[in-house]
Amino acid sequence: MRARMVLTVLVFLVIPTTQGEAQQRAATQATDVTAAEIEAVYNTIGSSVDQQIKVGDVGHGYVGVGVLHRDARGDQGDTPSGLVHTEVSEIYYMLSGGGTLVTGGTTTVLNYIPDNSRVVIELIGPSYQATSQGGYARQISEGDVVVIPAGLFHAWTEIPDHVTYLSMRLDPDRTLPLGYVHPVLESNED
């Protein structure tokens, strides 16, 4: 639990800035994401896989913090299907479980996710589904951290049991909704 809190706090310091940028547009408040809030939002996942917890201002962009859960899945083979986020980078912190994650490779666009969809507006910004060949596959497990730059294909190709993780979404273009708070937490904000 302590590691989750430390990582969540650290993500707000991850996006590098120059001193001039920080002076030009400083954020006016911190955004806290507590262990209790992570747990409360995680409990709402159901079949949706991905839930945004909050979106905060870091002065030179936004950061969204989400929690994701994926159940077991078999091996997708040599041409996995996954996502590419064109403007938002992600940092994954594995809370439990694990599997095979593939990033990069030669991608083929399958379809763009509509700009007016909840997934684009609330979670990941402009994105598309793709397949990839020749990407970098590796085993990821509890406690691991993965940094996925905007524009990089990523997909879970095999999950033996489950994987649950936090995703810190670095949004320098401010496409995510600033001040977003998951509805389950809104009653606690008053």
C-alpha cells in the first residue's frame, strides 16, 4: 500500500519542465489520489477494464490517474492487437498479477477510436487500435513500472491469471478533462 502512495505522488513530478515553464504556468493546487480512492474506483471496474480516478494540473500539462484490471487471456500470437495513444504517455505501476506486455514493432492501424467516445474524452485522449509485428515482448509482474511514450503500440498478449495496475497518464496537450473526479468519489469531495 505504501508503494502505491509513493508512486502516485511521484508521478506528479515525472514530467520534466524548465524553470521558465514552471514560472509561466504554475499549477495552483496538488491533486491527491489516496489508497482508499484507488480501492473505491477499482471496485467499480466490473467489465469496463479501465477507470479514471482523477485528472490533475501539473502546470505544463495534465496527469490522469487510472486503475485497470484485465482477466486471464491466452497468447495472441505473433500479431497482437492493442492500442496507440497519440498524445498521452502512460506510466504503469503493477499492483497485482502480471503477464506478457508487448510494445512497439511495426504497426498496422485497424481503426481510430471516435473523438467523442468516453474512452478518448475521459481516459486516454486521441487513440487508435492497431496490430503489431516484431514488438518487444517481456514478462511484467507486481511491483514493476513501465513507461509507454505517446505514439507507441502496447498490448497485453498473455495474462495467466489477471493483471491490475495503476496508469498515470501524462497529458502535455491537455486533452483530458481537468478536475475530473470519478463519480464514486464525488460524494466524498463535498
